[in-house]
Amino acid sequence: MRSITVDLGERSYPILIGSGLLQGIGERCREAGLPLRSPLLVVSDSEVAPRYLGVVEASLRGQGYTVASHVIPSGEASKSLAVYEEVITTAIQAGLDRSSAVLALGGGVVGDLAGYVAATYMRGIGFVQIPTTILAHDSSVGGKVAVNHPLAKNMIGAFYQPSMVLYDLDTLRTLPPREVSSGLAEVVKHGLILDKEFAYWCREHASELLALDAEALGYALERGCAIKARVVGTDERENGLRAILNLGHTIGHAIEAVGGYGVFLHGEAISIGMAGSALLAAKLGRDHSIYEDTVSMLSALSLPVRLPAAYSEDELMEAMMHDKKFKEGKMTFIVPDSIGAVSIVNDVQQSDVREVIAQLKKEGSPW
Amino acid sequence: MRSITVDLGERSYPILIGSGLLQGIGERCREAGLPLRSPLLVVSDSEVAPRYLGVVEASLRGQGYTVASHVIPSGEASKSLAVYEEVITTAIQAGLDRSSAVLALGGGVVGDLAGYVAATYMRGIGFVQIPTTILAHDSSVGGKVAVNHPLAKNMIGAFYQPSMVLYDLDTLRTLPPREVSSGLAEVVKHGLILDKEFAYWCREHASELLALDAEALGYALERGCAIKARVVGTDERENGLRAILNLGHTIGHAIEAVGGYGVFLHGEAISIGMAGSALLAAKLGRDHSIYEDTVSMLSALSLPVRLPAAYSEDELMEAMMHDKKFKEGKMTFIVPDSIGAVSIVNDVQQSDVREVIAQLKKEGSPW
């Protein structure tokens, strides 16, 4: 088993990565000090629950816990205030008290929603992340929890750290190939922002990663989580450095908003966004090889790097102006300086962003 | 002008109490470092907005701020997730960004709702409390923000500290007499839990307080806020000591839930709850004079100390079992040991609570 610590003083917590962790979750909760008399709530979704909810509940009940569960429909549409309120209702009816915990069993949607429930139920109760996708290696670490508003993604949320993250590699075996690639987009992103060697390692080992080779995947998740943990440990509430984690996300979120959630998977949209950031870098005077290397890494992981012609530039620009990263009305982008190093650029011209979008659309099919 | 500091390390903030503060709020926001380029949102209610919103907006605009406002219907029913979502929508449409702030202009409902918006909009933005009721001297200090769930009050919320509290005594002049007494219930509560001298001072100066004498009221609010600030500074997230602020609230919340919000005002319900806590104290062996003195203090402030016969014991008990203070299924009460000193008692018998409720109902009309 691999173990990483997210270092946040009294809010520090471990990330455990390995096989067979689901079966031991009851024991981990005991060790973490969750009291037996307070009910636990497992939140999962309609894809994940049939496979793994039973194992998790059995493990918790085997240790003597009272367990309730709430299964949400799979997909981004469940990250709404309406579904949030339903989960809160389940929590009240199950008798969760201030010593209880919410366990998020699923991908990013489940983690974000369940985390926001944990952050706000009775002003904050315990929270355990049990990610079941590769993508969630990113969202489950760092304490960003949220639901969407019809006008903008992740607009309603909190910074709320889990007390632990349990990453059972066995749950990744059933992921469809597009989900695997989507998750690897955030893995390679961690290399692109801070770890040149790891970024090239991902390109070199792309076929093993796509084949879910346990050794390669365990290593990639450990290294990706470690980079994320380092950034979050330095800047928990995104006052500075943490913004670099948003590489590719401004364009990516706009693609998701305009295309409708689910047309591109999150990692796919971010992949196109990272290709766009590399184009922006060239426009701002950085070496054009950054774009070529970025695209070759993303393509090796079967990720899209171009935008379908149907996407409207006006709609994408409009969606970006709603993006919360535009502090005080300026357009801010994370721009690569080289592979493994980025800058936060606060005064990006809208015209440059428009040109980047046009370029992303020029070059044919997304993949 | 009187000034108190809530000491919470890097989250410390000042409480300013005085006359004519509304007119200077724009300047205070500049001094506090709120940037002019980020829009501000003033949340107020249908009672307060017609009187004071114009002054506040003019003061802010006079300093160069862009100001949006959202006026909610007056009353507890506005502390809902539905109204919360409407305020969030206004904030998005007004273009609030991560450097913006929400200003709560009103009583406890406005402060709790607007504070929860500030706590969760883009994972937390600036927050300024401008209480316009006596009751809000309590809710505006200490960072508890929340909305209600249909099944239980304040079930959804956060700990989120304001960056300042501006208490303009002029806004209290228009309060109806029942609202004045309701607010004074929380003032005298601060004496009852930690400051014997102040509790008896409130009884002695009850007529000046009820007449809104500026000197007496300014002193009482300063001392009440100072006690609250001291408790919150010791235990921000209610892991221990802070629970003593809930004197009278377990029964009080149940009265509000069963009777419907608005039958009794919050301070009135808490007053009956404090009388109940004093009865419970006698039942647990404390001196019966605690009850007599408590009731004489509350009565001097024109507060109710008895429960109408129509209230069902079963319904009150059921409502209390939903109360978030019952950690791990036990019934916890704040019980006076003497005037000015209380204990947190974790193993109160349900049968004793039932008897207290019956006693509260035995003695005739509430006032």
C-alpha cells in the first residue's frame, strides 16, 4: 500500500492507495476515531453503488456502525442544490449527529456533492473520500467541495478537508476506456505544472496506464496525488500558488458549459483546455515546442486536443467571463513556461483568448 | 463609539457600536481593504430595506463601489435553501467575484442567510454584518451562519467569521416593543451564563433598556457582545465551551419548531427555554432560587416564562430529538449552577425534560 500525507497542520490527512482497501474501510474508520454510536452516511451513484456499496456497508456494519446510504443518479446533473437537499434530508432522517461522517463512494461528482453535504450539515461533520475513478485522484485531494448553479459550475461550495482518502485500485478495473483517459488528463496535468520528469514518464508509459497496469497506475496516482498535496499544503484556500492546478480549466469549463455537461468528459475538456493554454503560451512568446510536447502527451493518452467546429467562440467567451477565476474582472490564465513549469498570468487579452479558440477549432477532429 | 475585538488569530475582527455608523459604512469598507473593482451585494429584508438600504447604498457608492442589493421577505421563512439560491443568483448576475463581499443589513435571519451566501459563494467571499435588531447582537458575532431545513432549524450552515460588525444604535429606535424584549433575552442570557453582576444589572435597568435609553443599551450591547466574543474566541467551532451559549435554546428551538416560526419571537422562545433550564437545574439538585431569580429577570424585561397549554409534550420531545445538540444520541442541556454560571450536562434523562415541560405549562399564561 502506498501512503501520502496532505500536510495542513491540524487538518492533515492521509491518502492511502492500494488494492483491497474497500474491505477494510470499517476498520479504518474505527482507527480514525469515528464513534460507533453516530450513524454514517455513504453517498454513491447509480453506476458505482451496484458494484461496491454492498462491500463498503458490510465492512462498516462488521465493525458495529449504523450505516445509511443515499444513491444519486450518475452524472454531473446530480451536482445540484436540489440533489444536495435530498441528501441532507436522508442525513437528518438517518439521525446523523455532529460526530457522524459522510463517506463519498464514487467519482468527482459524488465526492464534490457528498463533501459539500459534510461541510454544511450541522455546520460540518466528518468526511471520508473513497474515489472510484482516476479523475477523482484530483478532486478527492485538497478539500474543494461544491455543487453547480444553473449559471456556473462549482459556484456554491466550501474548502473542507476530508479526514482520509482511501483509494482502492480494484475499483478502477471496471472503468470504460474514455473514463480512463479522462482521468489520466488530470494525472499528466500534475506533471505539466510542476514535474517535467513525471510528465514525460506519463507519455512513455501511456500504453501501460491505458491498460490499467497496477504498478504503473499506482505509481502515477501516488505521484499525481503527491504533487496535488504539495500545492494544497502550501495554499489551502487558493490565495496564490493553488491556482496553477487550474491549468486548462478555464477553457475546459467553458467547453463543458457550452457543450452541455457530458458531451466531453471532464478530463477531455481539460485536455483541450491544456492544448489551448499551450497555444496561448506560444502567443505570449513561449517556445512553440511546449504546444507540440503537450499535444503529444495528451494524444498518447487518447485525449482530444482540438475543438469541434460547432462550438461558438462568443458562447465560449461568455462562459469564461462567468468563470470564478476572473478576479476583479481581469482574465487570468495558467500559462506553461516549459513542460513542468507554469505562470499565473493576470492580464490576458480577450482577443488572444479568441484567437486561441479559433486555432483550437482549425485543426480538424478533436482526437 | 464603543469597540470590541473578537480574537480569533488571523480571523479576528472588530465590533463597532455607536450612532450614525450606517452613513460611514463606505469608508469602513475602504479601510477594511475591500477593492473598489469588485461589486458588493447588500442583503436586506422587506422591513429594514425601506428604512436603511438607501443610506447604506449611498455611502458605498459615494466611495466608488458598485453595489447590488437583494431584498428578502421579512421573517424566518426566508432562511430557506430556495431563498438562498435566489440570493446566489443575484450575486452571479451582479458579477460578484472572489474579492467581493456580502453585507448583511438586518436582523438574525438576514445575517444568517447572507452569511451562508458569503461562506459558500465561490467557496467563500467577504462578509460584513450590519445588525439592525438587538437580537442580532448575538447572531452577528461568532460566525455561525445557516439556513433551515424543513425538518430542523439551522441544519445547513457553516462557521464563517465576518470581517467586521457595524452596530448602528440608531437602527434600533424603530423596533416594536416585543422585538426589543426578544433581543434583550439574548443580552441577559450572556449575563446568566458567565456574568452574575451583568445579569442583575439587566434586571435593575430593565425599564431603561425597554425604553431604548442609548447609554444603557450601548453598555448592554457592548457587555453582551464582549461575553459572546470571549466564548467564541476560546472555542470557535463549538467543540466545548461554546455550547454554553445555547442556554435555553434546546427547549426554545423546539417551541419554535412545534408552534411554527413566528408564534413566539426567537428571544421569547429562548426566554421560556431559560426558565425551563432553571427548572431542570432545580430537578438536578441546584438551588430553587436560580429559577426564581431567572424568572424575575426575564419578567422584568417583559419576556414570557411559561408555555401555553396547547403545546404537546410529545411534539416538543420529538422536535428536541432532532436538535443538533444531541451528540451521539444523548440529551445535552446547559444547566445553571447559579446566576452567572452554567454546566454542560450530557446525560439528562428524557423523563426529567418531560416533567420540566409539564411544569412550564402548569402555571398559566406565558407572560
